[in-house]
Amino acid sequence: MSAAHEKSDAAVEEKQVALSYDVLSQAGHVEGVGRDYELKCNLINRCFQEEIGFGRYQWQLFVITGLGWLADNLWLQGLAIVLPQVQQELNPVRVEYAVLAEFAGLIVGATTWGIMADLIGRRLSFNITLFLSGLFGLAAAGAPNFVTFCSLIACMGFGVGGNLPVDGALYLEHIPQSHQWTLTLLSVWWALGQLIASLISWGFIANFSCNPSIPSGQCATSANMGWRYTLYTLYVLRYSRQFCLIPQLSGALTLLMFVCRFFVFDVQESSKFLVAQGRDEEAIKVLEHIARRNGKCITLKLEDLQAVSGATTSKPVPNLSTSVRNVFSGISHIRPLFSSRRLAINTTLIIVIWGLIGIAYPLFNAYLPLYLSAQGSASGSSSVSETYRNYSIVSVLGIPGSLIACATVDYTRGTGRWLVGGRKLVLALSTMLTGLFLFLFTTSQTTAAVLGYSCASGLTQNAMYGVLYAYTPEVFPAPHRGTGDALCSALNRIGGFIAPLIKIATTPLSGSASANTANSPVFVSAALFMVAAVLTILLPIETAGRMAL
């Protein structure tokens, strides 16, 4: 019996020695977190890497969170797609106000749900955002006037705004370090969202819309149902992500998928969030559940986590009143993001980069159908079908961009401060190339050139976003990851709010872009992408090859 105890003590000591080695090997990289959390996180990372692996649970989570990314871009591009028809039917003074309304909601949503993910958990925020965006997105399709349409779009944006920050954090915290590259691969779903929105609109808008020659305000609702059909369908696709994996058009099937989503897939709370909250026992249960789903067993025990901090009991699950009080302590999650000079510089730069891209991306993409339509009018080819056909072609080219980014983000050369490659290099190159192709777009004289440069920029933009959405959650530690993502996403959405103002200032009062005036906002977009590329090179932290805490 004594020999057995000695053997057990030796195993525990060996685990602690190995853990100490892991911590020392990462010294200088982990900032903004306490030592106890860092030690526990190393144990969890080792458990994922060596015992749980990347199995059935992670693949299902990849699909579920991926459909969230798909749905997010589905709505972002879906609004852009229906703008010409909304303008023709509802006759607003400025159709860009719809984009302003969407980004106003996105700003509040990104800030609220990102911070809430650090306070009440990833899982609850993950589910609430879906309900809100699906509900108000459906209502927007039946809006009788432009003011109502904008109001409902803003409410939809409040739900959508929290989607990507929460989804990225939840996914990253459930995968082993060897598969962190799949976080970049999630951007494939982003590209698919644009493609699906394009194909849906091509089918509906091209066949159920007023003739472009009919003046704005004289297009009857009954003759212009294409954009409404598009939003109804996007609602079903958007909301089906909460219900199950396959979108359907039937309400009964949607209800069935609601049961499927909550009782079959059973998304778990992040174990890293739980240990950051002192809820070690729940964290172990989550890890054991994921291991069972993968057909594995784990050796990590509650005692191992408690031994790190010297605690013998886990903190109780906070009740509703405690969670509400915690909401007002969100500032405690902001300060650690600037806890050292190196981390402060990196946090500031990545937030600014998100803000610049937040202006540049929608300044071009949110009005691409208008630009394509304007260029078609200039060349004598302005059919609705051709406009949305070209938009679909541009969307297809985004998919290989995501795959290229995924294949290159882990490619590095050198060591220490002279490390070359990885996330930073791919992000800088893809952002710079995006700016270059948009500059070339402004020189286009034919519809073929416009389509070609649009396709090239679509490829590099999706590569850029794939790396950006992977690097950002990786560089923030789990206790403050939601808040860090929220700050980046909020400034990104603020940039998106500024984009329509720039377009309003550079296009005629009618809100439509002529072949000549369309180039002004595109030129601004290209310049901002170039500035963002330069700032990317200055980021002091590279996350390639590192375990995310």
C-alpha cells in the first residue's frame, strides 16, 4: 500500500515538474494573466493536446461556429445586396442610412456581447445573439417604409454584432494547439456566407424586381418582392444555425432543429473561462464530457487544478443578480490588456487595425452591387441579372483566399525576435494586396476589368479576414479574450458606421454611384487597407506556434 502511495506521489510530482517546464518555456509570452491561471491553463492545454485531441466534438463545433460566421456575413452582404431594390421601392433620401443603422446596432452588439462573454460566459451569449438577429431580421423583410426598415435592421445588428467575437473565443478554447490553424479555416464559412447571399439574391432579385428604368418611388411593392424574399430566406438560413446544421424553409422543421441544436449538439462552456472564474470542478466536467464525445479519457483531475492555487473547493455558479452586478465591472477586463508596454502596444495596434479595416471593407463591399450596377450602366449593360451574376462570381473567389491563408499562417522561419512569417506576414501581405487591387479597380474602364479586380480583391480580403479573426483571439488571454475581441469588433463596427458617411460625402444626393463618382470611396478604401498593412508589420507579438491561454 505504501509503495502504491509512493508511486502516486511520484506521478503527481512528475506532472508538476513537467508543468513548471512548460511555464518556463513560455516565459515572456504570457502577459495580462495571473500565475495560477497560467498554470491551470497549461494543464488544460496539455489535456487537449495529449488526451482529448481534435475529434468528433471539435468537428461538430467547427461546423456550428462556422455556420455562425456564414450567417454573420450572410446578413452583412445581404443588406448590401438588397440596397438597390430598397432604394427603388422605398425611395429614401439616402439609402446609405440603412448601412448606418446596421452598424449602429453592430457597435452596441459587439461591445455588449463581447464583454458579456467574459462576465456571464461564452455559451449564454452564443445563444442569445442568434435569437435576436433572427427575430429582427425576419421583421425587417416586412418593413412598410424606410424608417421601419432601418430600425429593425439596427436591432438585427445588435444581435449579429456579438456573434463573431463570442464564436471565435468559444471555438479557440475547445481545440488543441496543434489545430489552432482551423480558426483561420473558419473564414471559409465567411466566404460561403457571401456566396450564398449572392446566389439567393441572384435568384430572387433578378426575377422579382422592378425594371431598373422605373424611377425611385414609383416601383410597386407587389412588383418588387425579390429583396423581401431574399431577407425572408436569409432569416431561415441565419436562424437555422441555432436550430441545427441544415437550413429549411418549414416552420415545423425549424422547431425540430431547435430541439436538435440544444439537446443533441450540447455546446459546452469554455473550460478556460470556468477556471478563470474559479469554477474548477465545472471545468473538469466539461473536459470529461468533450473527451467522452471523442471516445477518449482524461487523467486530469480536480485535485490537479486545485493544487495550483491551493484551493480545495470551487466557487459556486453565480446567480442572476451576481451576473448583473458583474456586467458593470467590465473595466476590470480592459486594464489587463494594457498591463505591460509590449502588450499595450500590441493591443492598441490591433484595435486600430480593426478600426481601419472596419472603414475600408464596407466602404467597398457594402456598396459593391451599386458599383457593379453603375459600371454596367456606363457600358450599356445594366441588367439586374448581370449585376448579381457578377457579384456571385466575386463571392466564389473568396473561398480560395481563405484556404490560402489557412495553408500559410503557420509557416515561419527563424527564432526569437527575428521570426519571419506566421500570422503577421500573411496578414500584412493580404491586406496590402487588397489595397493594391482596389487602387487598380479605380482605373477600370470596362466591366471586365471591374469584375477582374473585384475578384482579386475578394480573394485577398477573405485571406486577410481569415488571419485577422484567428490572430485576434489568440493574442488575448482567455479571462479577458471576450473583452479584447469586443474592443476590436466595436472599433471595427464604428469604422463601418463611418463608411456610409464617407460615401455620402463623395457621391451624389441620389445616393447612387455613377461610373465616375463610384471610384472616390473605393480610392479611400484602398488607402486605408495600405495603412492597416503597414501597422500590421509593427505588431510586436506573433502567435504562430503558441498555445492560446
